[in-house]
Amino acid sequence: MERTLSIIKPDATRRSITGKINSMIEEAGLCIIAQKRILLSELEAEEFYGVHKERPFFRDLVKFITSGPVVVQVLEAENAISLYRKTMGATNPKEAEVGTIREAHAESIEANSVHGSDSAENAIKEINFFFEEKEIVG
Ligand code: ATP
Ligand code: MG
């Protein structure tokens, strides 16, 4: 079994489609073993997206991800990391495959509804960033 971190982003909480996204997650065979709705501070967002700090869109990304509530989740499945990346679809919704979360729900390359860890190492880091072990019930 593998775990990955998911974030349902502010564009999705704003439109009240977290339930629809959770259905797509569960239908893909991923189990939601931890979940909470939070508001990220600017500092937390800058730390979380630290790998992107040299990218031109960094300031806008921090502004977007702190613009409203997010739902942070731990998902579990065999190959959860790659399975969730496939379920999310491409970063740019115009390139996302039919049936993926981003194809169905994303508004733009920035407001793309969901985040998913991109490696085993990052999944552990990102899960520990948001959750204590006792909050995760597998
Ligand atoms: P995420 O990390 O959120 O799961 P990702 O791994 O598909 O998405 P990254 O390259 O890690 O994509 O980019 C992180 C986030 O930064 C994207 O999800 C998107 O919100 C934003 N982003 C990426 N590229 C651009 C861009 N060219 N313009 C604006 N925002 C962007
Ligand atoms: Mg990424």
C-alpha cells in the first residue's frame, strides 16, 4: 500500500465541488484515509510550493492557493501516487485526458482544482507537512 497527498484547491471549494471530486477519487480506487479543510497562510503556501520559487508564476500561485479554503487529504491505494496523478490529469486542463478530474473541473492551468504528490519522497514530506500520524486512519 502507498500513500499520497491530495489538495482540493480554492477554485474547487469555491464552487462546492469537493464532493464530486471525492467521488472521482473513490471511483478510481483511492481510499481517503485523512481529510481536513484549512486556510493556508502565505508562509505555509510559500514553504509548500518552495520547489517552484524561481518560476515566473510563483507569486500568483501563492496568491491563488491562499485565496480560499483548501481540503487536504491523504489517499491510499496500491501505487497511489501514480494512480492519483493519472486520475487528476495533466496540469493544463486543455491537455487533460477525458474522464480526469482536471478535464472535468479545472478552470485553468493555475486554478486546476487538485494537487497530487509527484514522487514517493515528496508524498512523505507533504503528508508530514499537513498531518500527524494519529490523524491518518488507514
Ligand atoms: P500540482 O503540483 O499542483 O499537483 P502539477 O504537479 O501538475 O500540479 P506543477 O508543475 O507541480 O504541476 O505546478 C504546480 C502548480 O503550479 C500547478 O498545479 C498549477 O496550479 C501551477 N502552475 C504550473 N504551471 C503554471 C503556469 N505555467 N502558469 C500558472 N500556473 C502554473
Ligand atoms: Mg507538482
